[in-house]
Amino acid sequence: MTRVNLITGFLGSGKTTLLRHLLAGKPEQEKWAVLVNEFGEIGIDGALLRDSGAVLKEIPGGCMCCVNGLPMQVGLNMLLKQNRPDRLLIEPTGLGHPRQLLEMLNAPVYQPHLQLNATLTLLDARQLADPRVTANENFRDQLAATDIIIGNKSDGWNDDDRQRLQQWQDATLNGRPFIATRFGAIDPALLDLPRTNRQTLPQPAHHHAHLKRDSGLAALRLEGGTRWRRALNEGQGYVACGWIFDGATLFDGEALLAWARLASVERIKGVLRTPDGSLRINGQKGDVHVETLTAAAPDSRIELIHSQPVDWNRLQSQLLRLRLN
């Protein structure tokens, strides 16, 4: 049977970083798979996990509250039939509700094939200071459904964050493990703990639509010698806008970082090619981090998520001016 863990957490909590940490310690003799569902259309997380040594399946452009849709089930079935992994890690979008996904994984059709182990949910204590986050039903229900809470990014917490976290733990932890860490560094043995949380979650209020533009790589535009496309997606009170550029396109790394810091959006992430190597950009509410990847990315892609209307055309014009060729 394939051992399965659900890795949840709200926007910016560090799910992909945690996955990269776990995959770096994968036993050599085991075959692992990762099923990634992103809110946006571009697929940034898949690009970051592509060289992880695991089988990767991406389902971009949706949320796990749409799990009853065909793409999620087809992706899962393909992984199980074609790859027969020893372990499967599922990363839903931070805007996804866990109920339907957990129900599907527990369905009788999968019981002979899947062993559903502990669900892990990441929590950045700074999120508890944001009323928009704490009022979000997906944020609340992700934490209610989990078996283990991972207090991630602990190096960025201040005394007020820790006090709010303690109050939250006193009110809601109910004996479940809480592990504080940074950079998603956890003991892989947590993945083999059993699923014990049997709490029944409420049916999510499903108020969203997906608005897509220029969908599909065939829509790459030829402009100035480079090919690129833009895609938008909307749902759960948030809008995502992403761009993908062909592998021949190079960006000015310093100017790109300055643009990312001034974008004034709630979430930004990307993998982009520069003359000095491929950069990973990861930011939340203006706090932007950058690292140079050891392997060159095959293309450049970046995505922004925000809860308010954004002038995407203005940001796009600025981004296009950062190309070096």
C-alpha cells in the first residue's frame, strides 16, 4: 500500500519548503511521489520540486474544494497505477478546504491501495494577527482537520506572535502535537504517525469561480524574440496572476527583486532565469526572499496572489522591461 500524507497550510506558510526538506532525506530505495495542486495556473511549486527525485504530478488552476472534479482523481489514479509509489505526499493550495480531499482518500475504492497517515498542517504564528486569515474558513478547517501542527518560520516570530500562539494552543490544540521549526525542517518520522483526528468538518461554503486567460502553453506570445504568456485565476476571495517565459529569456536579477518587493501583493513566488543562474523568489506581504538554485530552470515563471483588485497590466509592463533579451 502507498503511504499517504496530506501537507496543508494557508498561503505563505511554507509547504513547498517543507516538501523540499522531506524529499532531500528520501530513502534511496523508496519511490516517492508528490501531487501538487496550486491555486494559480502557472505551476511554481512543480518547478521547484522537479529535480527532487520524486515522481511529480501537478494540477494547477484550482483549489481542493474542487476535489470532486475529475482532474484531482485522474491525477491520483495515474500516480498510483503508473508509478506505484511507496509514499505519496499531497500538497493542496493554501486556499483549499481539506474536507473533500480527506473524504476521497478515505473512500472504499482507495482503501486497498492507500494507507492514510497523519495529516500535517503548517502554521506561521504571524498569521494569527491577521483577521482576514483567522476568519477564513479554509484556514480554520485546515487546522481543525490536522493531526500534527507544524509551527513554521519560528525565527520570524516576536513576543506578541508567541503570546497569540500560546492562546491559540490553549484554546484549540486538544492534545495534538505542536512542533515549532523554521525552513520546514521536521523529522521525517512524523510521516509514519497514524491519522487519529476524526473530527467531522462542516461543508465548506463554496463561493468561487475560476476565470482563466490565455490558458495553455500554446498561447505563448512571440514578442521581442521571446515567448511568454499570462494566466489569471480567481476564487475564495483571491486573484492570482502568473507569467511564464521561455527558456531563452533572461532577467535582470537585482531589478527583478526590487520589482517583487514593490509589487504590494499578499503572495509572490517564482523561479526565474538570470545571467548568474536561476533564482527562486518567495515573498509574503512585502517580505521577499531570494535564493540561487543549483540547477538551471528550464523556463521562467512567476505568480502573484492578492485579495484586492490589482492593476495586472501595470505590473506586467514593469516585468517585461526587466528582460535582458
